[in-house]
Amino acid sequence: MVISVVTDELMSNGPPSPVPGLTLSWHNLSVWVTKKNTDKSNWFKTTYYHSKILRKVNGVAEPGSLMAIMGPSGSGKTTLLATISQRLKGDVKGKVLVNGQTISKEVMMRISGFLPQQDLTFDTLTVYEHLQLMARLKLSSDMSVQQRNERIYALITELGIVKCKHTKIKALSGGERRRVSLAVEMLTDPALLFCDEPTTGLDSYSAFSVIEQLRQLAARGKVVICTIHQPASGIFDMFQSVYLLVSGGKLALTCPVADVAPFFQSIGMTCPATYNIAEFVVSKLAQQEDAESQMRLFKICNEFKLSVHYERLLKRLENELNYAKTTPPITSSDFTPTYDSICQPVDDFKKYTGMRRPSKLTQLGWLLWRSFLDSARNPQGSLIRLAFYLFLGLLISTPYVGLKVDQEGIQNLQGLLYLIIVETTFTFTYRVSHTFPAEIPILLREVNNGLYSPGPYYISKMIFLLPRALIEPIIYTALVFWIAGLFGGFTGFLIFCVPVIMSSVAATAYGCVISAVFEDVSTGSLISVPYEQFCLLFCGIFMSLNDVPFHFAWVKYISIFFYGLEAVSILQWSQVDRIPCSDNPEAPCIATGSEVLENYGYYKNGFYFDIGGLVAIYIACHVIGFLAFWKRSQKQAAY
């Protein structure tokens, strides 16, 4: 799927522009977003309302230009950037055209890059490793390793980050991190580049360096559009054009940077000689409640509509719209499955045909590579979690040293079996539900930007969680089994590991559900904790399953605790042929292990059914988790 074929076709058919490249225009854009009404929402019901962010704004960005979108807070700068880049997930009315043609979101993703305000990455990876992963996911699967490496080295050389290519991202300065993010977006050599607050959090030198890189990109025929908040005067002068928004999402002015001060001076708003023109303009565009502020904003917008700048804008928009009427929308199906190599001169494009995006299997492999590499770079966290898990095993097994199986010891042994399963389930559930959410923002952004599909990511997470869920319970079970002196010897220990392992595996799937369905851990706990308590009540330890009312008899089948507890109970009590009765002749006597199982309401031949139940919970939870993650990826914005 090609970027250059899309670009060439658009350029060859669209209306002419002063510099070869793509012209981006937007026409009467109005945008509404859905927001949560905190005053009317409660725990039982969430109320939303529609907020209008942009109001019929128009604009044109020519190839070779570096445009700054400016305005006070809340004026809709980021919303406009996300809308014209087709990354906004909201209610949009109006048109976004490229060289006078309507294009699909998929095509826009191919021909453009989006540099978000906040850098979200796996910080344990080095710069080169991160770029290698991004190149493998963004570039053609037909490109050789050498071609991808050449592209990466060309970019890090151009952006001045060669010296830190083997440095972990978390150790980079703010400016270096921004240049790494810029390198990721430049991998495909996009014709359009959208940057949201590229200088935020940077010192003056780093900010100047980043804008200089963007200016050089624009000089090569790219369209580069940035939102920026009150830049220093030196940085402001580096832009070719400016696009000003007022509070409420209305267009106040669009013109060359050199014409900003004369325009405001012509309407009686002269910038003092010692004042930063960018700060002066933003202060004049800020909306306040007083009548003077309202009149000032009305005057600015009205004078712009009477100016030569507005006349030029209308003429350029008219040319774009006239061409749009004669051409059909462009979608990905309009192009062949081949595309030209973005890393080669134009004359060499024909040598690279049949190039496609990476397959789902390739995406899966590289996502697994990142997950395991990230985990290997943080061994302390893994060791601490394992040590805590084993400490729990030591804690619950030590009181049961020398456990006797008599009438008083029945409850003791059953209590130990309960603790083994419950602590394993809680440990692996909360390990996933408390660590997985930290990755969600990164993953949702990457999925929305088309790097990979939700399916390969979710499967990679399932595979990544398995090794620890398989290995750690064996160590934990060995510790508890031998300290407490459980029945069965070595063979019994191996079989005993099976339900404990399956409980941990099912718990990881349950943790994925909590992470995928709920946006934060605290909200998830409000639902998961009552569910877990409900399941514990009917797992057979607090109430005999024989005594459970009929209308609650089904609960055990959805309990993540019941299957594991019944399975380990069967393994232990099936090996007990005789239990001594109490010396008190009036006390009830449970004489065999089978009677113990019957007393708790467990089915003595239900071991394989229990293992199947845990497998069913694992599958069901991952199906629900995947659907929830997929739904979130469809709704959540990519910026």
C-alpha cells in the first residue's frame, strides 16, 4: 500500500499549487464532541452532552509551508488539527480535501504523520530499538533489513540523534524525545505532517531545534501544520503562515506571519515594540465575560472578513471546491496493492512492486518482541512480584506444618486449599489489572494510527502473560505442598500443580477483562470486588454447596474460585481413605475423604470438569476483554 502512488496521483490530477506537493484545505468545518456531564452523572447513570468545538472554519495549507495554529486555551486548536488529519472521533460536518479531492481516513493515514503533544512509548527500549519496531510496522514488508536500517540511520542523522541511538528513551532529554517521535512520523516520508504543541515542555534551544527541523521538512514540499501556544518571537518568525482561532472555535485570521502585526495595527491594536507579537495576539483573542472583550473579538473576526486575506482564502477555497465537484472521493480501493519505495529516488520506484503492509503474524511477532524486551529490561519488578507471591505461599503454609487429618483437621486442610487457590487468583488478577492499564494509552494510540490491528496486539498480550502464569505457580505450589505436607508425593505434586496453574491462567484473563472494560483501576474495583465476593460466597468454603438455595445454585459455574478449589479438594481428599472419629461419641463423624467432598458439596469425579471450567473462563474472559478493547479502540481518539 503506497504512499507515493497516492501522492503522485493526487498531484497529477489536482489543481496546480506554487510548490509541487499536496494542498490541504478544509471547508466549513464544524465539530461537536461528546463530554461527560459531571453534575448530572452518578454511579448508576452517566449523562453526556454535545459540545460544539469548531464553528464553520475554513483554511488552506500549501505545500512548502509551515503553518502555526494559535489561539487561547479552549479555542479548538488540537481539535482542528485532529479533524483535518482525520484522526478525530466525533461529529464532524464540512469537507477536508487534498488537492481538491476527498480522501478516506485510510488514505489520509498513509500520506500523513501526526506528532502528538504527549510522547507515549515503552521507555525501556533504546532509540534504535524503538525506531526499528516502528519501521517494521509502518514500512513495507518487502523492504529488506538493510533498506529499513538505511532509512533509520538517515533519519537519526538528519535529526541529530545518532549519538543517543543506543540510549534508552527514558534517559533522553525532552528535545531528544521530540526528535525521536518526529523520526517515527518521518519514516514513511509523509506529504502532510501534523504536530500538536511540538515545543511544549522544551527549553528555548530545544524548541528552536525542533521547529527548525519542521521548517526544513516544509521546505522540501511538505505541508507541516503545528498547534503552538505563545511561542517565543524568534520561533514565531520561523513559521510561514499563521491560523488564529478565538474562543468558541471561530476563525479570527489566517495570513502570512509577516502580515499579522500590520493587520492588528490596521484595526487599532498595535503591538508594543518590546512585546512578543505572538503573546500579544493570543491575549487579544482571549474571550472574557465583559462587553469590551466581546466587542474586540467581534471586531477582529469582522475586519478579517473584510480584508484581502479573507478574499484570497475564499478564492483558493473556491478553486479547491470546483475541482472536488468533478472528481470522485479517493479510497484505498482506488490503488493497486503495490506501491513505490519511499526510500528510493523517483526513477527507482518501479523496482519495488508488490510491497504490502506487514501481515498480522508479523505484527504479532514484533509486539511480542517489544513486550518481552520491555519485561527483560525491568527485572526488579518481576522479581519483586515473584518474591511477594512466594512470601504469601510461605505465610499461608507455615501455620499448617504437621497438619493432622482428623475431625478437627478437616476444616484446617480445606482452609489451606482455599487459601492456595484464592491467593493465586487474586495475585495474578491484580498483577494484570494494575500493570496493564499503564500500556493502554500507548496501545490505543498505535492501533488508531494504523500501526497494527487490535487482534495481533491482544493475542500478543495473551501469549506474554502465559510464561509467568505457568512457571510461578509451580514454584509457589512446591513451597506450599512440601511445607504443609500435602498428600500424594511427587506425582501428587505434579497433578496438584495443574489446577493451581489453570487458576493463575484464568486469573490473567480475568485481569485483562477488568483492564479492557474499565478506564481506571478504581472504577474497575467498584465492580470486580463485589463480583469476587459474590463468587467466594458460593465456592464451597463458607457455605456447603448442598445448602445453597436453588436460585443461587448457578453462581458456582461463573465463579473463578469454585473450579480450582473443587479440583484441589478432589486431589487431596480422594487420597484419604480413613479419618479417625472424635473421642466424643455424640460428635458427628466424617469417616472418609469422599464423605468430606460430599459434605462440602463437591463432586468426587469432577476434576476434569473443573479444569474444563477454568479453560472456559479463560476463553470467555479473553473474548470479552478483546471485544472491550476493540470497542475502546474504535471510540478513543488517537491524539
